[in-house]
Amino acid sequence: MTAQETTENAAPSPAPDLSATPVGRTVRSVAHGRAVVPVTRDPDGVDPRVSAAPLLPGTARAVYDDVCAGTFDATTRFDYLFPGLRDDPAAHLPSGEADVPRVLAALNKLGEAMVEPAGPDPARDSTVPAVYTYWGQFIDHDITLNTNGRDTTGDPASGDLVLGDIVDEPFRVVPPDTVVASLHNGRHPALNLDSVYGSGPVLPGEPGHGTTRSEASYATSDPIKLALGRVATTPIPGFALVEPGADPQRDLPRFSAAQVAGLVGAPEELPKAGDPKIPDARNDENLVVGQFQVGMIRFHNAVVDWVRHHEPEHVGDRAVFDRARQLVRHHYQWLVVNDYLRTLTAPGVLDQVLLGDRLLFAPPFPIAMPLEFATAGFRFGHSMVRGAYDFNVNFTGGGAGGVATLVQLFQFTGGGGLGAPDGARGDVLPSNWPIEWPRFVRKGDLLTVRAARKIDPFLAASLADLRNEGNDPGLADGVRAMLKHLARRNLVRGYWLSLPTGEKVAEALGVAPLTTAQLTANAAPEVGEALAELGATPLWYYVLKEAEAQGNGNFLGEVGSRILAETFVYLLRQDEGSYLHAEGGAWSPAAGVRFDDGRMLTTLVDLQRFAGVLPLPDGSFRQVEGEPAGHDGD
Ligand code: HEM
């Protein structure tokens, strides 16, 4: 697909061969608000093969060649889930020049009213274990990127519009056709774990071996395993070692100070000590999602060992890797449907969609991501974030460090400096910080402090002052404050991208919209005032309020559940490599890896046990040939 084609709203005729879009192409190390790959058309520009920029995956080389040849757009598309609402002014918040200031003021007022009061309030704890929050964030990072900041992928030379950002003055709502034509998703929208695998390893003897950055994510001595970082196996004075204390492979792989010292290049392009060697740096944004990725890396490594032992018909590293990655993807996808979605959507909705033969989403470019999902529906997870966590033996009520605050969980990342207790910027996670998953995963845990916060229109107070966001001194104070305030930012983002309102989406689904009384129940007066000023309800707020009203904050309501179910089932049907297409459509964990006693993996808990990061029912951690399961072999 050429950049010129991306400017056209209708599908070009004849349709481009989108099946040629390689699965697993990722762009570059990214963070919220950071631009997606500004690929150059200038053949004299920086060649990703030699650039020292952090973790441009190996795909970048192919992308670079494609872009120079004008043959390939590395990014994918967004489109609207409800095309019938797209061009209907009555389905949107008013966007005329005269309307914009008052709509923005009302959105900001609504966002301010969405901050939960500081301090614990067990009434706002859900019955959902806390891991589901960060599993959601991990899923998000696998499939969508770029509704969150300035899109620099546009190529004005070929007519593609550069959209700007919500921080630009004057603010203007982007018309839907422009959004569809010019906003680019930095992820392949498939549950293919490109955030873990990048473009895969390039093995000795294969073309390009030794030249791609994707290889940084893989182990050295066994290059079909994914690399892990090492934490110390000695305690920090005053803190306990986190079980199993003798297992060091419990951090993301990271650039060491010594590695960084040897690199040459533009300072802003060079990685810093402690930066993660993973394809999507957002998975080092906070310590819980980072530790979740560690679990997925170890799961892959454990599956490699399983394939070697149980499926000797796969001969050679390439065959074993491909088979292991396929099994990992199938298990993960099956669990997203049968554990994650079944936990968080309203009973019955998922099966209606799974068993039905028609889906709502039918974009002209089939490899696309629905905007109503990325910009509203799937941001429901923001309300599940806690201000403090019972994290491990050290960071718990009465532990040496007390409960772990959300701010700490952002500090103990590459971006946060991985600060050791002495305050030094480190390049590896201190040994008092690995997660203890039993505190995050047990359904029915009586300690509500271990649960996610309810899915409702309230966000943890620290999400109104995001530590790592809005720090650009070049921006006006008011703009920086908005970027630091997640609720305001989400609402303004939805407005900017011309999302339909909650009421209209409900109608389009044949669901009775929530009434004003329902939308304002238990809310501060400012909520009612803001909604009255807007004349309709922003979709993100609607989905959260609906979950409170219909799911008691423990699962999504009808509209939110449909948006998730329609999106995930579409992504899985669209991806020919997904489990829905395997074994003649009958793939289940019965066709996957097994525990030594023959048990299948039917929950996330099973996956983590298999990976050696969560204890087995007898309290031990799974071993493979005397080694902890999931190790990288280096
Ligand atoms: C501590 C936790 C989290 C923080 C601080 C955080 C922060 C952010 C920020 C700053 C953005 C960009 C906002 C914008 O300008 O539009 C964003 C986007 C997003 N977040 Fe979160 N988030 C967190 C957890 C989650 C969770 C748990 C989920 C889902 C279950 C989620 C789903 C999303 C989605 C779908 C996007 C849009 C991504 C894209 O298309 O680029 N986030 N988040």
C-alpha cells in the first residue's frame, strides 16, 4: 500500500493485497505520547540497520527498504465500529468552531469529577483480581498504538495528512474521514504478541543474521529463547528476598551500563542503562505490566523446552521456534477469550458474538482497529487501576516498605530509573521488587486490597497527576496539566477523534440508553452539569457508568461488553494464524502444552505456573530438568 493510497477514504480498487501485510512487524521503542516511527523516504536518512536507536526491531530494516521503494506502509489502519454513526452530526458532541471551547470546558469538568478521593475505600474494590488490570494493559499494547499522541507517520509529500495532536492550538476536532485516512496504528491489530516477539529471531545461517535489533530480545546461547534480566539473589539490608529467592531470572532484559557506554550515535537516539530490550517499551511503563511480560517471556521459553521434549518431529531451531510461538499464541488467545473476556464482560454477550455469523466491524481495509475500542471501550481498564498494591513480601501492609504505591510501580521501571533504595539509577530491578503473583491472581481472595478497583467512573488519584507524562517544558502549563490528567486526556482524545456518543452507540446496538438519572446516580453535581452542557455522554464515560450500573463495577455492561467482544472476535477471525482457525476451528488447550501430570492450561494461573513464575498448588515452582521453568539458557 503506498502512502498515496492511505489518503483515500474509500477502498482503492482493485483492493490491495493486505494479506501480504507481514504479521509481527513492529515499529520502534515507544511510550505513551511518543510518536510512532517517523520513517524517512530520504535514502540518505538514518538507516535503521546502523542506527543505534533503541530497539528498532529487525522489521525496521524491511520497513526502511519498503518505504524507500514506496511500496509498504508499516503501520495499519483505524476505522469506526459503527459506520452508520460516523457521518451523523447528531451522533457526536458539537464540534463547530463556536462549540469547541464550551465542549472542552465541559469535558474537563467531567474529567475532574472522575478522580476518586485519596485513601482506601474498600467499597470501591471489585471482585476481580488485580492482575486483570495489567493483563488488559498488556493486551492493549499488543494490538493498538497511536490514538494517544502526535501521529508523525503521515507523509504530506504524498497527500497524507499530518493530524497534529490534542495539544495543538487552536484545538480542532478531526473529521471522521480524515481520522480514517490519516491516523495510523503502530501495531498489527492481531493477538500475535508482537510486543513480545518483535519480528522474531534471525537465526545463524538465515539472511540478516546479526544485523537486526529484534535479536536483542533473544537469548545468546539458545537464540530461540527470549532473554531475561537477572535480579540479585542476595537480600537488600532491611528487605526480604522475594520467593523463589534463588531464581534470578525475574526482570526484563535491559541495557547494562557497560553496553550503553560502547554505543555511538545521537544522544536522543541512544538507549539509556536500564532501558528494556523488548519490542514495545510501554511494557516497561510500570512494574506490574513489566512483570507480566516477564511471565510471558518465561512461558515462551518453557514452551520451547516442552516442544523439544514432546514433539521431536520439529527438527532444528527454526522449526522448534515457529511451533513454540504458535502454541504460545494459541494459548494466549484462548485465554484472552475464555479467561480475560469471560471475567470482564456481561454474561452471554461474548457467546452471542462468538457463535454468531455476523460481526459489526467490516472495514474496507480488513487489517484495522476500531476507534471506539481503542479510544473509549478498552480504556475501561484505567478505572481498575489501584492507587496502592499488596505487591510482595516487602511491599505490603506491615512489610518493610509498606504497600506499593502506584507512583513507586512507575519508578521501578527503566523510564523511572529502577531506583535502588539508595536512590541510584540502576540497570536492573532491585531484589526486593519482583512480584509475588499469588497476591494478584486469586479469584475469591478475601483481601479486597488485592482486587482491581471497580469499573466505574472513578480513577485513582495518581492518574490525575501522571508522573512520566506532560513533562515537556515547551508546552503551556494548561496543556501539560491536561496531559498529566488521564481522565481529562481520554475525554479530550475521544472528542478529538470524533467518537460517537454513548447514547447513540447504545441505540445502534439496539440497547436502551442509560437515562440521565442513571448517568448521574451517585455522582457529584459537576457530572450532571457537564453532561447537560455536552447534551450527550462521551462514550468512555458511558461505558464506565454502565459497568457500575449493570455489573456493580465487576464487569462491563451491555455496550462495553459488545465493543470488546466484537473487536476481539473480529481480530481473531481476521488473523488466519489465530486459534479460531487452528485444528479446523476446534483448537482448545487440549491440543496445547500440558503439565507433567497431563493437566491442561485453562486459566492465566495455569499459564503462569507453567512459566515458573507462580507456585504450583504444592507451593513449589515448576522445574524443567532441574532448572526453574522458563529460564533463557544463558
Ligand atoms: C497504570 C496504568 C495505566 C496508565 C498510567 C495508562 C496511561 C495511558 C495513557 C497516558 C494513554 C494515552 C492517553 C491519550 O493521550 O489518549 C493510554 C492509552 C491507552 N490505554 Fe492506558 N494506562 C494504564 C492502564 C491501562 C489499562 C489497564 C488498559 C486496559 C485494560 C489501558 C488501555 C489503554 C488503551 C486501549 C489506550 C489507547 C492506546 C492506543 O491506541 O494508543 N490502559 N493509557
